[in-house]
Amino acid sequence: MKSIHLILAMTLGLSGLAFAAGGHEHKPLHGGIVTEVRDMDYELVAKPEQIQLFVRDHDKPVNISKGSAKLTVLSGNQKQEISLLPDGDRFLAKGTFAITPGTKAVAQVSLDGSAVTARFVLK
């Protein structure tokens, strides 16, 4: 009976490894912070003078040319609403932004009519 349990445990363990290997990593490709929403990766690169938001589908850039994005930045008691415009393979905004460690950001992104919300905490 113990051998059946061992075989079952090994089979389930190996199937889990095979399933995990088929997924994709959620690591930053542009030095930002990555979050996953609905099987898409959103990478926020936020600096005091420029904000970029990259959207990837299984490590491949997504066509954002007809999309829109808005970012709400919460830093201490300050709140900023920032419109991000499509710029090549990213959404982009330039200006002066309250970006410090611990800043929270919420992106609302619409690519095909349906909007998603991606949340970030900056380091």
C-alpha cells in the first residue's frame, strides 16, 4: 500500500513540474515592477520624470496602439492621476511625478474594449 502512495505522489509531483515548466516567468524586462492580471504581465517603470507601462502576453509585447491607460499614484497623502499614451511598445507619460519607495500605483488599462486594473507597490 505504501508503494502505491509513493507512486501516486511521484506522479502528481512530476505532473506539477511539467505544468509549471509550461508557464512563463513574471520577471521585469525593463527594470520595473511586474504584476500579472488575466494571464498578461504589466511592468511599471516609474521615475520622477517619466512613467512607462509595458504589457506582455507570455513574454511577447502586446499591440497597444489603440489602447489607453491611466495611472493613479498614491504617495503619502498625495494623489496624482496620470494619462499614459501609447508610444511604440509601451504606454508613456513625461512630467513630474511623486515617485518614492512605498508609493502605490493603480493602472487602468484598456486594450480591446475591456479594462483591467493592475496594482503596484514601488520599491
